[in-house]
Amino acid sequence: MMAELVVALDFKDAKSSLAMAKSLKGAALWMKVGLELFTAEGPAVISGLKEMGFKVFLDLKFFDIPNTVQGAVRSAARLGVDMVNIHALGGERMAQAAMAGCVEGVADGVQPPLVLAVTILTSMAAGDLPVDGAPEPSEMALDLAVKAKQYGLNGVVCSGLEAERIKSACGPEFICLTPGIRPAASAGDDQRRVVTPAQAVKNGSNFLVVGRPITGAASPRDAALAIIEEMEHGV
């Protein structure tokens, strides 16, 4: 599977988000809608992106009792999203409820959305986990990924630093979606466990989520195409 770029639409409103997406049409296929945008605009922004022909990753990181998560994923599937995520820490019953919900939310014969498990946020580094004696984030991410595979999920959200070991442990078909992607010339921000696009692809990441290096560029379209070029050919 060729690695694909997912553009994070981390805006406060639908107007700005849809305008950015429109400018990237033909350069990127996937758009990510996260907590701030979805809370502000709700399902309408999903509909707008789908009408433009984009695939949508709904990044709400569901983490609740199994019945609630099942209903949330079912509702997301009914919106037509192509990928959703839950927290791996929710455990087996929550994960299996999510997988049931994604099937319930689509008509017979329609491909349900991919369901990925968030391992450890890429904004977290050693010492950030609020648990005494907690393992290193990379070790905990690997353990959670193995469990997500056992639970029947499609893949995980993980750092590109962890993708290679996760692929080795879980198999090549197990999806790794990687945020914290930063081109070599990009300025730093709140992400901690970061890699370049070329490094992420080399390590086995299937989806690369990029926000500000694209949406904050003078020409977002050129920035997206440059990242895709690096994904395909390295640097």
C-alpha cells in the first residue's frame, strides 16, 4: 500500500477549512477533521468535504464505555467518514464495540470506515505519562498496538519512530497512521516524537498527517506536493 498524505484541517470554522481543502483538491485526497473544528461546526463540515470528493479522517479519539463508543462510531459511519479513531487504553470490549458500530453505520455492501487505536500521543515524551513507573512511550505504544491487533482493529495512530517495530510485531497489513510529521525545514511546535515524511514512509507508516507545515505555508498546495514528493522519493 502506497503511503498517503492526510491534511489536518486544524481551523476554527468550516469556511476556512473548506477553502483550504478546495485549494488542495487534486494534491491531497484525505482531510482530517479534529476536535476543535468538529465541535465548532459539527457534521456539516464532513458533508462539505465529502461533496468535494475528499476522504475524511474523523479524529475525535473516542474513549468511553463500550456502548457509548459503539454509538459514536456508528454515527460517524453514517456521516460517511472513511476513518475514525478510538483510544487503545479503552480495552478489548470498547474496541470490539467500535468495530460493531462502524459496520452498523453503513448500508449492506458499503465499505465501513477504518477504525484505528490511538496508542500514545505524539505530543508526549518520556516522563509525560502521569503514572509512576510508566514505561517509555515507545514501549507502551508497541504494547498497545499489539493489543489493538488482537482486538481486531484496523491499525493504530503512532509516531513514525514506532511504526517499524509495530509493523514487525503486527504484520504489514496492520495500518500505521502517523501524526507529528515535520519536513526538515519546518519550525518546531508542540509535537515531541516527530519524524520527516521520508523517515515515516521508510519506517512503514501508511498515512502521514500534516497540518501547519501545509496549511500555514505561503502556498499550501506547493507544500503538500513537496511532502508527497518526499514521501514517494525520499530526500
